[in-house]
Amino acid sequence: MTELTVNIEDPSMIEQIKQAISMLKGVASVTMKKKRRTGMERAVEDIEQGRIYEAESVEDLISQCKA
């Protein structure tokens, strides 16, 4: 069996695309996997959302975590 990967930019179209692909002759199944975000993508999102903290030292960081 051969696997085909399709990247979709507009998530609202997923169901329609899955239905269209399943109608093609020879298609055994249609499944969807969500793309995992990289650590860098998650870090950039944290910065954009303001989920960052600053500490003067390790001791300061530990005391902020305890608070």
C-alpha cells in the first residue's frame, strides 16, 4: 500500500477534501494527522502571548516559582 500526504492550509476544508479523496477509485482509507508544532514554534507563540518571565538569578527564579 502506498501513502499520500496532502498539506492543507485552510482547516475548514478538511472534511470536504477527505470526502472527495475517499471517492477516488483505489482509495482504501482516509485518515488525518495533526502536524506537531516544533519547540521553536511553541516558544515563539509563548513570546507572542506574553508567557515569558524574567529573573535576576537562579535563586530569584526559584523564589518566583514558589510564589
